[in-house]
Amino acid sequence: MKHATIALAFLLFAPTAYGTDLISMAHKAGFNSCDNAIKKEFSGLTEHANGVASTGYFNNRSFSIMATWGKEKDSVWKNTTLIKFGRRCLSYSLVGTTFPSKCEAFQAANSEWQVVRQAADFTWTQNQGGVNALLKDLPNNSCAITYRIHQSYDIDAVNPVRSVKGKNSNGNNNG
């Protein structure tokens, strides 16, 4: 059993890569037909020289990517699972960003995020589209913002067909 667990871990997770490698890594895993979704979802990664990504997969119908990019107090981490479903590619993402000032300043600059509740040292917010975001002040006087989005891509389309809850903390479609 111990050897099976170790072997499974090696099958599920590929080594770290840079943004330009994501599509070739997906293809090597047998995950084809969602290239445009990968390009769109991780466009920020390919625009930053310091971006790093790691991939994992269970079969040729799903592929996961965890990535980071940006700079101190202006960074992004994103964990996305892509699933092939007929002629669609579904994307489920958990995204974290940092705002260069405390969360109070973020809220003042982004009034579309209304406070829903305080829970411990987290502030739950929600925008008009129903997207929830968690805000947390960090020791370096910046604000961590975490939210999730779900999007659906046509296999052949470059942009999402439908964004289920897809606005990021800046009010833009995430990408």
C-alpha cells in the first residue's frame, strides 16, 4: 500500500513549470482541447517573468494548475481545475491577490465589495454578481483577497462562453 501511494503521487503531480509550458504539460498528460481556456485563465502568468506553475491530473478529462506571479504587495496565486465536458471546458478557480494597502483602503477604493460579515480576522464581502471574497490584513500592511470563480469555455472559443461568478477584486473578468 505504501508503494502504491507513492506511485500515485508521482502520477498525479508534475514538476514545476513556467507559464509557456502549461499547454504542452496538459497535452503530455493527455488533456487536449482546452488550450484556449488555459491561455485565458493563465494570461497573467505568461506576462510575468517570475511566474511559476505546478500541474496535476487524474485522467484525460481534468487538469489542475496552481500558479503564482506578480511582485510583493501586488501578487496573484491561482488554483484552477479544468474539466472537459462535451464541447465545453469548465474552469473552477480559487484565486488570491494582494492589495498594496490595508483592507480598509481596498474597501474604500472598491465599493462594489459590500461587507457581509466579520469572522475572526477575516472580512467576508460580496459583489453584486454574487461573488464572495475574503479580506485579511497582512503584517506587511497589505490586504490578502481570496475569491473563487467558475467559467465555461467553448472548446474552440478564446473567451469564456459564460462566467458563472467571474468578476475579480478589480471588477474585471479574471484572467
